Amino acid sequence: MNRWLLVGLAGLVAMLVGGVSLADEPPKKRAKPKYEYRDKHDPNGIGKFYMDREIARVMSYQGASWLERKERVEEEAPAKLIKALEIKEGMVIADVGAGSGYHCFLMSPLVGKKGKIIASDIQQEMLDLIIKKAKEKKVTNIETVKGTEKDPKLPVGKVDLILMVDVYHEFEFPFEMTEKLVEALAPGGRLVFVEFRLEDDKVPILLVHKMSERQVLKEMMPFPEMEHTKTVGTLPWQHVIIFTKKQEKKEPKK
Ligand SMILES: C[S@@+](CC[C@H](N)C(=O)[O-])C[C@H]1O[C@@H](n2cnc3c(N)ncnc32)[C@H](O)[C@@H]1O
């Protein structure tokens, strides 16, 4: 049977048993799309494919200075990105694949003392750069967490916003990571993909490090509890694709 049909049937059963609307309920058992391995592949990829997309090699901490380059302001317009995120004081934000913490330090003053930024990465060397910078700048609301390839190690149901800038396409296990990210979000929380636009030939980034909006939407299909609420297309090279976790709506009792 078609796996999407199976996902739908699981949701329907959940609705009948639990008395909640289908749209709000994650499938009890999610159908996991298969990973494929191909010998012929892009040298910048790992030869592992997910839904027909090759997964990119992880950017090493040795290249961290590229993340702090001056030209980034012109190429990525980070201030526009931060504005589009509609950050409010007191929010709990996870910067997953935080790297050297470029966005953590832009978001930290906006959430203030009542909020916090959780910087998660799989490379301790990247987290060490964040710890060092936070000490120098006397920033106390950034917490670092060492994740694994399958788990960003975030608190369940507590995060208001998860930001992934130039990261998702590097996940070796995108399905498993997304399951954990969705689980970490509070109801109404947002999952934000910032990816270099594959649709635009003029964006000068290696092919496997770019993603189309269509591909992101396809890879979110196993997660019906997440709704695609907005795509911001105003950044020079990237698109900002935003999903919101649906609120639980109990059916009124008759
Ligand atoms: C290209 S860098 C982007 C860093 C940062 N987001 C920025 O824009 O400056 C990608 C980062 O994602 C991290 N990464 C890759 N796979 C990851 C995973 N499964 N969980 C957490 N971080 C991951 C890498 O270690 C690296 O620091």
C-alpha cells in the first residue's frame, strides 16, 4: 500500500479513537521514507539520498571563519531574517546546527533575560566557539547542547522557535532529526528552514548545499501536525520556509 495512504489511515484511526480532529494529531506510527545509497553522486555529498535529494557533507568547524565573514551581511541580510522571525521577549529559541553562533548572538538580546537561546550542534568545537564568545560578551542567555546525528537533544514540548540556517540539508538522518524537532516544539511553535535557493542559478553555492522550497515541503509530508504557514522570499540568496505546529483542538463533547 502507498505509504502516504498508510500515514493518512493511521491519522484517521487516531481521530476515531481519541476524539480529536485529524489535522491536529500526529500519526501514531509515522511511515518513514527510505534512505538510498548511490555510487554515482556529487563529490560534495555523502552518497546517501532522502526523497531523491543527496545529503551534503557536514561543514567542518575548521571552516567556521566563513560563517563569520563580513560579506555575510550583504549576501544573506541577517537583519531581515531576524525581523521575519518575529521574535518576542521571553521566547525559548533553539538554533539547531548553530555553528559559531552567528544567529544566536543576534537573537539573544531580543529574547532577553526571561527567554533563552539553545545552541545545538554535533561539533563540540563549534559549541566551544559560542561558549568563548558568550564569556567575552558577557551574554548569559545562550545555552549550548551537544546533539547527535539523530537527536538535537532539546526539551520536549518547550521550544517556541527552531531555527536552522544552512543546516537541514546536512542532516545525515533528516527524518529522525525532524521527528525530534517537531517533538521539541510547543503547540503553535515554529520550525524554520533557511536554505540557499536551488531554484536560483545565480546563487553561487554548491549544488548539494542548496534546497528548493518544493523539496522542503516534500520532506515535511510525513509530519502532518506541521503546517506550512509562510515562505519569506526577500533575502538575497536564501528562502525562509516556516512551518507551525498545530494547536491541539479537542472536539466539543455532545
Ligand atoms: C553550514 S553550518 C551553519 C552554521 C550556522 N547555522 C550559521 O548559519 O552560521 C552547518 C552546521 O550544522 C551542523 N550540523 C550538521 N548536522 C547536524 C545535526 N544532525 N545536528 C546538529 N547540527 C548539525 C554542523 O556541525 C555545522 O555547524
